[in-house]
Amino acid sequence: MFSLLGQYKKAIKDSSKAIELNPKFAEAQVVSNVALFSWSNVSARSFNSFGSWSSLALLLGFGIAYLLPSFGGRSRLSIPLFFIFVLGAVLMNLNFVWILLGILSLLFVALALALREQRGRLFAVSLVLLLVSTLFLLLGTPLGQIFADNFDSFGRPNEVRPALDATFDIAKQVLASSPLFGSGSNTFGFQWEKFRNPSIVADPVFGLVRFNTGHNTILMFLIENGILGALSLVLFAALFIWNGLRVLGTSSGEGGLYVRSAFAGGLFLVLSWFLYPVNIALFLLTFLSVGLFYVSLREAGTLEPLVIHFFETKERGFVFSLLLIFLLVGGVAGMYYETTRYMGQISFARGIDLYNTTGEANAALIAVQRGIQFDSRQDRYYRMAAQLEYVKMQRALDRFSQGGISQQVMLDDFSSAYNAAHTDAEKAIELGKNDSQNYRILGQIYGLAIPFDKNTFTLATENFEKAKELSPSDPLILVDLARTYLALADVTILQGGGTTSRRIAGEHQEKAIEYLNKAIAQRPNLTQAHFTLSQLYAVRNQLPEAIARARSTIILAPHDIGAVFQLGFLLYQQQSYDEAQSVFEEVAARAPNHSNARYFLGLIYDRKGLREKALEQFEEVAVFNPNDEELRAIIAALKSGGRAEDVLNKPPPENRRSAPLEDTSPREIPTQ
């Protein structure tokens, strides 16, 4: 068994360089606000090459932990790097990083006291780090506000994750049906949608978010891999910590320095499993650090090596040679798979970016389809392709209603997009049977085709019901069902026109009202539900009753922004523009990002000849809806001295089935 000391020292040096690389990247882009790449998805100030903002903070914390024992030796190169990492941790100022550093520094303070090394640099630095960690934990919020006020938070994004009790509730639900093996890898997001507390949906910002990660790694393992998976991870961590604490005080010399560094870095990351849902890079870094710890024990003579002679006999040599060949071929195949998967992700992200920035559905679709060619196993790629085809279906109908194309051209464009959307949505369901969004987009595709074929109503409702089974607390599915019933009611009236047809259509409208009221009960500020319900009241000539009901609702729930918006829109429909203006101004003041309130407020200003005030509202709305073609036309018209109402899409907004602008609340939080 040859000595690994040379390789280990090289690994220590290489890993230190790797740890240093990403903070240097972050310093160039995060601190100096200089974008190193022009791509929009990586040019944001908060972007870094390691993952989320919190993941970068954990990487810096790992560097601090890894380099802290170097103060007990003679290494000078690592000391400046240590203070750079500490500065980065101070600027990021995340509580769980300070908790981990406090635990680690307390351990080395206790170690120095036990070994009577109070005069050493390691004791002094560990004590200072312990005091700094405690200070930042006690003053975390005030200090964070100071950084936000004076340093613009360095572009720090708002990262959120489920609370501990919410994640634990999901775990209890999953373990009730599959206690040993859990729900399967990468399924937390599906379990969140299925079992989340309905009260969470009412949150105005994150109520509709699908969290793909839980509160911490251990609970995520419990949910996705069951008791066996979580127990194996906890036992692994416990064995590592026990072995580290057992030899920490007995290691000395250069070999002891390597033992302490590897253990400190590994301990920091292992403990982070209990506080944060680490990404794959940090997870692999944990095992690398633990591996280096056991190698350092071997080199220090503390751990006896296990010697295995792979080629002691011809038979054994043949078996292991064959195994090595299989591993080599598997490695090449794995590299090919990961490369194509990575290229697929790049193309997919470029497609989303194209649509969000330009609104070009065809260009975005080409990029997404290129991503499918690279990696055809991702249901979200097919779902996005189906959504883009759905946009093309909707735009064909809009162009026809505005007189831009003939009926035959509309039918050809609609049919082509419908067939492609249907195929992509079916493929998405085939690959992701547990994702409610796949069934939802297929239901929307069928729902848009109801005016051409009433039989698609049944197909639409079946898919929405399946989506509701997978995500029972999602109010948007209820809105989809309501719109489907309203589409059927419209077709029934157009095709029949008699008393019986109107009675049947009225029953469909009542069913739609039932679904909309359920959606509003789940999420009171759901703009789309309030808008559609107001439209329905207008169609049924019940505006006075609806306005009286909205006023009563506001008296009972004065903080309900959705109810206030509904009152404003009802007044707008009634052409009570002065009162509607006051209501929309109140909504905009209380919820500055409420795009639809600002949209109608801009129309009222335009109607009154207040062009500058109208332009201000529409430009504010365009910030959150950069790819909306109608908004671009309105802004261009106002800037050229025209009127907004002259370039509005048909039908006018007060007669449309859905709100002019979609809800801008986030739908999904990606894995960190």
C-alpha cells in the first residue's frame, strides 16, 4: 500500500484553490457590480458560479472552518484567505452561517483550553470568531438593515424556504403512506403542493409558490427517502463527528493540522444539513471533506489501513480489470449524459429568457425545442413548449377578433398550434405524472378549444380535476374550472339562443361562480378570480348587487386588497370613473406591484386627458410585464401624443373574460 501523503497534500492545495475561485468570481460580480458575462440569466449582480446566495455563504463558511486550524501551524498563505472569507460572511450576514461558525469556534476554544494553549493564535482567532458570530446573531436584523441601506445589499436576492413546522407537517403526511422509503428522489415539490396547509395559500407573496426544497436536508431526506434514508444520513454524520471528536485533541504536528482542517470543514457542512437544504455541490463537498479527514487519519498513523490486493491472482485480476473497463465506459457515458443535460438546460433557459424579454413565442419555442433535442426526459421542457403553443393559439384568436386575419387563417393557425400543444402536453404528462401543472396546461388547451368543439369541455374538466387531486389547495385550478364552465355557457347560448339554452347556460354560470368563490376563499387577494367574478356579474346584469356586496366585504375585511380591486373594477364597469379612480389609487398605494390596478388607473387618467400620469402608470406596469404587446402599444401611443384607448386589444378590458395582466406572484422556487 503506497503512501497517500503526497496526493493528500496536493488535494489540500487544489481544494484551497477551488474554494478561492468562486469567492473571487463573486467579488468581481457581486461586490463591484461588474457583469462578467452578457447572458441575462447570469449577468445579475447576485449571480455566482456555485448556486444560490445562501449556498455561496455556506461555501465561504466552509472556507473559514477549513482554514481556522491553520492558525495553529506555520501556514501564512491561508491567513489572508481566511480573512477574505470572513469579510464575505460579514457582508452576506446569514444567521445559520453564524450559528455554524459559532459552534465550530466554540469547539476550538474548548480544545485550546483543554490543551492549555491559551496563548496560541488558534485560541485567539477562535475566540474572536466566537464573539463575532454571537454579535451577528444578536444584532442580525439591525446589521442586515444597515447593509441594505448603505451597500444596496450587493444585489442580494430574497431567498425563501418552507418553515420547519411546515416541512415537518409534509413529512408526517408522506410517512403515513410510505414510512420506510418515502416519496422518491426529487419529489418534495409535488408533496408540498399535495399536503401543504391551505392557510399558506392566502399568503400574498408566496402562497402560490411550489417549494422544491424543504427547511433542511435531513427533513428532505426523510420525506423523499423515508426513515431508512434519513437514518443512514444521520448515522453517517454521527459516526464522522464521533471519530473526529475522539482524535481531535490527540493529533499533533503537520499531520494533525490536516486532520483538524478536514474535520472542521466536514463538521461545518455536516451540521449545515440540519439547518439548510444544501445543493448537490455542497453535498458532494461534504463527502469530499469527510474522505480527506479519514485519509489524514491514515497519514497521521491514527487509522490502520485496509489493504486489498486486487491482482493477487489471475482470476481476481480478470474480474477487477473487467470492472475497471465497465467503470471507464460508464464514466464516458455519464459525461455524455451530463453534457447533453447541461446543454438542454442552457437552451431551455434561453427560450424562457427570449419570451420574457421579447414576447416572441416562435423564437422562444425554437430554443425550448432545441433543449428537448438535447434532453428529452424533462417534462418541464415539454410543458413549456405546450405553454408557448397555447400562447400562439390565444394570439390567433386575438388577431381574428381585431380583424387582423381572416377566419380561415385563424382556423389554420389555431389548429396547427392546438395539435402541437396537445402533443407536447401529453408528453409532459407521460414524463411527469405527479406534476399538477402538466395536467393544468392540457386542461387549458382543451378549454380554449371549447368554442370549436364542445366535447373538449369534458376533457378539460377531467384534467383540471386530476390537477386538483395532486394540488388540492391551488386556487388557480378552481379559476381554470370556472373559466371552462363560462366558455361552455357562452357556446351554449350562441348555439341555442332559446329559453332552454339560456337556462342551461345559467346553470353553467352558477357552477363557475361556485368555483370562483371557493378560489377567493382559499386566496382572498387572487386578482384573476375577482376579475372573472366581476365580469360574470356584469354579464348577468347584477352590477348594483355586486358593488353592494363588494362594499360589505371591504367593511368586514378592510385589508383584503383583492376585494378592494374588485370594487374598483365593478365601478369601472359601471362607468363611475371618479370613484373607481380613488379605489384604484388606494390599491396602488397599498400594493405597488398590483399590475391590473395600475392598468385600469392608467386608462382612467388617459380618459381624463392626464397623459403624463397615465404614462407613469403604464411604464410602472411594464416593469413587471415586459413581454405584453398591448402595454408596449399603449406606451408608444401615449409617448407620441395619442390615446391609450385607441390601441387597446379587442374586446375592451372591461368585457374580457380574464384580467388584462396575469398574476405576477412566483409559482415555483427552484432547488437551491
